[in-house]
Amino acid sequence: MVRTVVAGLDGSPESHAAAEWAAREAELRGLPLKIVHVWVPAPDPLAQAPLMGVETQQQWSERIPREAGEGLRLRHPGLDVTEDQVTGTPSDALLAAAKDADLLVLGSRGLSGVGGFLVGSVGLSVVARAELPVVLVRAGEQAADEEDEASRAPAASSRPVVLGVDAGAPADAVIEFAFAEAARRATALRVVYGWNLPPYYAYGFALDAGLHEELSLQETDSLTEALRPWQQKHPAVEVVLEPRVGSAADHLVDASREASLVVIGRRIRRGALGAHIGPVAHGVLHHSIAPVAVVSHD
């Protein structure tokens, strides 16, 4: 199978931002880009209404990926861009279209007046079930304009990649993805991880500065050891460790303000409870300023 980057497109501004982000990512990876548009036919009564027949709907919907592809080829000469229109339930169709892809990129609507994403049911369903990395991009400055077309190496493109990691159980797939993304962008990797105080400090026992530093160093030493193989594989990537007490999601959202990409993990769950995303991923997805990559792992 030919490796690809896949972008889901529904014609919305956020999906066009996602396609643009995916085009730049495909260039960085040296891979072709496939734009996928899911056509959901109208129910029969609506489809038979005047000027709203099935043929008219389909012709209109075929313009969305075709025109987007034409624009991307103009802005990214040399990039291999193909378009595909599929039918079915959007989340199922997108997952099927991207089953052999390296990466799936989707749009997420920016919340009006505040930073963050409004992650719809399709995006959440895809993220919760996908076994390939999924990136959510919102319409707006940091999505569509992450790299200014007039100057390809400005401050925006030098923003670091932020990695959120569980210091107690770091996942290799998530770490590898984050290091590779930082290496492709020739930028630093900020590793943000939250840790909590021992339970007895929650009941009023004072924590002196020396013990606080000792506990923080223990977490840092453990994570440094886990990162060592990836630092050896990507020696040019500058790594900054940032231990934080408290909510990992809150710290990652804060770090996203200066990030080109936030990378988080999602454990694959095949049990009776079915697929879902954890609270940290949920918080980051809904409030991050930067695009978010969710990397599934066992």
C-alpha cells in the first residue's frame, strides 16, 4: 500500500484549515495527500424535493474535494494530491478511508470568543476508535497560518512541539511520534508531565521546598531514562522537561499557546466498555490553542 496523509473535508472553514495543515505535513513527510469527502445522501423525501434531487446533491458535493484539491496543488506545487468521495456514516467512512494511512487530519471548530476546540461527535468518534494518529486542526490563526506563505521559516514554524506524557507509564508510540514531528520541523520538544503529591499531603501536612524538589527530581529522572532511546535516535532535537504539579490537561493547554503541535496519547481499549478517550485527552482536545495529535497505543 502507498503511504499517505489523509485529510477529511466537509467544506467547512475548519476542514479546509485541516487540509492545508495536512498538505504541509505531507510535504514534511514526503508523502502524497488524499482528501476524503464523505457524502451523506439526503433522506428520500428531501432528495425528491424541487432542486434538491440526489443527482444535484452529488454534483454539488463533488465540487468540495475537487476545488479543494485544485487549490492545494496551486499552493503546494509538487505535492501529489488526490481526491476521494465516499458514502456512509462519516466516522466509519473516514476510518475506512484512512486505515492504511500514516496520519488522519480533521477539522475542529474554534470556540467563539475563547481559545479551544468544539470537538463534534464525528471527531470524537474517530479519535476514540482510530488506531492511527489523528490530528485535529481548527480554523484560525494557528491552524491555517501556522507557516506563513510569504516566509516559510518564521517564528510560527519554530514554535516547539509539546508532548504530554505519563511519567509513570510513558508510551513508546507517543514519544516516537512527538520526536519525529519535532525533528521534521527542526524545533524543540517540550515534554510536559503532571505529577501529584503523595496522598497524605492533601490532608494538611506541609511540604517543605527540599522534599518538593526531591519528588520532582524523581519524576524527572524516571522520564529522562524513558526518553533516552528517542533522544539518541533524534540527537538534533532539543528536549526540555517540564514537570508540573497538578492537572496535566491544564498544563498542556497552557503550553499549547506557544506550540506548533501538541501530542498526547490514547490507550486502545477493546474491552466491554468500548472505545473512549480519557479525561486528559478530552480536556486537551477541547481547550488547546494549537493543533492536537492523538496517538493511540496499547
